[in-house]
Amino acid sequence: MKMKIAESFDEYSLEQRKEYSGKLIHKFPNCVPVIIKKAKNELPELEKQKYLMPKSLTITDLLCIIRKKINITDKQAIFIFVKNCLVPMNTTLGDIYQEYHSEDNFLYIVYTTENTFG
């Protein structure tokens, strides 16, 4: 199944998402299928939501990638949540995926901010 780019990944049924993630996991066994969304706040949106990321990538590395992509100031801190839990910075995506992946075999990550200097 080839998935076209959709307005929102939620447009697809659970079975379609499972089939798609299964193919990705089979084809790229050292990677994790990830959906990254922003929380409802003033942060910019990422250009895309679906990513295939190495299992060895740490949350610290992921934060750096997100910061570069959304181009935020040094005065804004961003935080990563998975299933409403703040994720430890030294954890790898592979470890987080094993514990928190969803029923469709994607890891759903939410980033949010808090103004740290006023």
C-alpha cells in the first residue's frame, strides 16, 4: 500500500496505518516509525509529521532536530511527551518505542514549550 501525503495522518484507518508501519519496520529494522505533532501552543508546526528515525537516536538529539526545523529562539525550551509522559533526555527512541508505541505501531510524540526567561 502506498500512502499519499494527507492533510492529517488520522485520515487513515487503523488497519491502513498498521499495514504501512509493518512495511516500514520490515524494510528498515533499525528505525522507528514516528509521528511528531505540536501541542496546542504558539510553537511553529513541523513541515511534516511522519518520520522514520534511527532506534539509537536519543531524545536530546531529537530535540535538537526539532529546534532546527521549527527555528525557535534560545529563550524557549521545548519538551517531548509520549502518551502524556515527559520522556528522559538520555533515552533512545528504540527504548521509548518498545514501551510506548501505539496500536498502529507508530510512536506518537508531542512537543511543547514553556517560556523559560520571562
